[in-house]
Amino acid sequence: MRLNWEEIDTVLLDMDGTLLDLHFDNFFWLHHLPKRYAEENNTSIDLVIDDIQQLMRDHQGTLNWYCTDFWSRELNLDIIELKHEISHLIGERPFVRPFLETLGLHNKQRVLVTNAHRSTVEIKFALTGINNLLDSVISSHDYGQPKEDQRFWQRLQEAVGFDPERTVFIDDSEVILQSAQQYGIQHLLCIEKPDSKGEPRSSENFMMIDSFEKIISGTH
């Protein structure tokens, strides 16, 4: 697929599942966290995993769902410390670095927009260094609203100054892409395989991409 890059000034990019492999996050929340919680509370993982997942469902789509401080308080665990324990699983998705470098060469504004807490962002930047290939880094915690909320996009536009009709937004969440679409962002792409260990997905609502390599060529 090709984008008409002459019609695009700003590229908004999600982090987890878009620039970085979602395998780290899925493994952390579905396996590592329940295991360590069970160990700390001297109980069986089978007894806690359903409770933790229900608690996560209760807060899904809210800022709490993405907040390491909230989960540290809620579970009485140091979430950041636990993330460091499996930080070796943090990695970039294919062709991320060449893609970001190419955007920079063609003077496209590269803005990371993530729901991840700043503490998590810092861990991932320290290991990948992708922040050196970004022009701006925005966490939804900066604005007090997740990307699912229209107020996030309003605050983002005020801060970054993007033109929705000349902006492309790439994310792995259809719910969040729908939020961006509602705000008026013109070009929307969804990641086909955000977790390298997972299966490819399809969408009836958004154009899917399996690799940034497919859209790099259009910038030349």
C-alpha cells in the first residue's frame, strides 16, 4: 500500500503494538504479573489470575488501566520493578528504525502518542533509544485523558499544532483509531500483528499494515 506523502505533514505513532512489540506487555499482564502477585501473597496463580483480569476489565478504556501508579497501589506491588524483571522482552517491531529515519529525512513531524505511563515510556526508551528518532513524545497522562477520549485529541492538537486532514495516525487498537477518526484525523492505519507471538488480525474498518517497510517507499 502507498500513502500520498505530499498530503501528509504529521505522523502520529502509538508505542506498544505499533513501534514496539506488544509481546512484552501481553506477557507482563497475562503471565508475569499474576505469577508475582501470587508469590507475594502466598497463593495459587489460578486463584488470582481471574480476579486480576476482571479488575483490568473494570478499568479498561480509562486512564487507570494504563497507569502504573494505580496498579502499584491497587495490587500492592511495584509495577515498574516487575517490568524491569522481564525488560529483556522489550523490542522494536520490524523496520521501525528505517521508517522513523525516513520520515525525518523528509521533514515529517514524528509524534509518539501513547497511553502508557511516563515511567513505562522511560523504561522502553532506555532500552530501544527510539526517542532519538521522534520529534515529540506525548503520554495521555500528560493530559489526564486517554486516547479513547475526544479531549485527548483536542489537547494534542493544541500542543502539537497538527492539521487533521494532513495527519496520519498509526495504532494497533481499533477503538483508539475510531476515536481519532471521530476527531477528524484523515489517514488511519491499523497494525496487523502487534504481538510478534500472536496471530495476524483483520479489520473491516481500517487499512491494515504488517510492516512499515510497505509504506516507506512512498516517501521517496
